Amino acid sequence: MQLTLLRLSAILHIILWGVIIYNFYKNKRKNRSEALNIIRIYFFLVFFLDSFSVFADFYISNAQFINYIYIPLEYTLLVLFLDKLQYSRQFSIALYISIFVVLIYEISYSAIDHGYRNYNPIGGYLSSGGLIIISLYILSTIYKRVDFNVNLKSNSAFWFTFSILTINALDLFATFIQASNFISLSNDGYYLIGTSRNIIKAILMTGYLIGVKV
């Protein structure tokens, strides 16, 4: 039962990504900014990878390798998107260095001694922690540039960045819970954490939906 709920909650993500992509093309098709082009690619990437993850869960006994594809690609695209929302050359350099660090770490760990088969929370800490810090900085710059009551609520960049912040805060917390109980948790415990995370993330994903609608 718990495994079924986990899979259903993962399928919910696929449905929501599909809705987000549909509304993106419906409302943002005339906007060709670099930032929107990057977030568009990100939406398609996570839609595909989440769909593949659900498929792999049925037919592949150990699908940990997906995380070593998901994490570096997601981090790279989201950092590139956030970089387009700020104007500091020094901060851009720091962002590109962070991308390099995450990529090297994920590739190295997965390649050494078949690491791609193992659960590794460090990559999640690096990715989620980095995106939380970066998105907080970007939100502060957006807040300084626009009037909250007039423009911020209808600002796509705000909603996208806010979603990145909240979703990665959730991921960081879930990774910490899983990693700290990695040995003692039963399968049902992992299913419960995974299902709860997926449901809360689905709620937080509505920020992306608001962003493509405004």
C-alpha cells in the first residue's frame, strides 16, 4: 500500500509538470528571453526524468543512477536560469564555479567503485543547499527592483525563484531525514518520507504554475 501511494505521488508530479509546460506555451510563447528559454528546457527535463523514474521504479531493481543524472542537470539549468536574473559579474563567476563543483563531484562519485548504484546524500546537500543560497540572493535583488504590492505578485521571475527556494528547502530537509536514518529506517519508513515529500512538493510546484500564468 505504501509503495503504491509513493508511486501515485510521483505520477502526480508528472501530471503537474505537464500542466506547467502546457500553460508555459499558452502564456509565454511570445517571450523569447534567455531566462525563460532556460526554464522551459528545465521543465521538459524534469518532466522526462520524472517520467523515466516512474518507469524505472517498476522495471529496474536499483535506479539510484537516475539521481546522478538528475541532480547535476537540474542544478546546472536552475543556476543558469537564476544567473540571468542578476547583473553581478563576480556573482556569475561564483555560480559557474558552483556548477563545476557539483558536476565534478557527481561524476566522480558515480564513476568510482560503481558509486552510481549507491545512495549518496552529499550531492543532494550540495545541490539543494547551493540553490537555497542563490535563490535567496536573487529574491533579495528582485525585491529591491520592484514594488511588492504592484509588481512582485505578477512577476514570473519572483514565482520561479520562490519555487526553487521552497522546493529545495524541502529536498534538503527530506535528504537530511533519510540520510540520518539510513540504516534504521524500514522500507515503510522510506515510502512514508518519499510520499510526504512528493505531496508537499506538488503543492510547492504551484509556484511554477503561477509564474507561467502571470
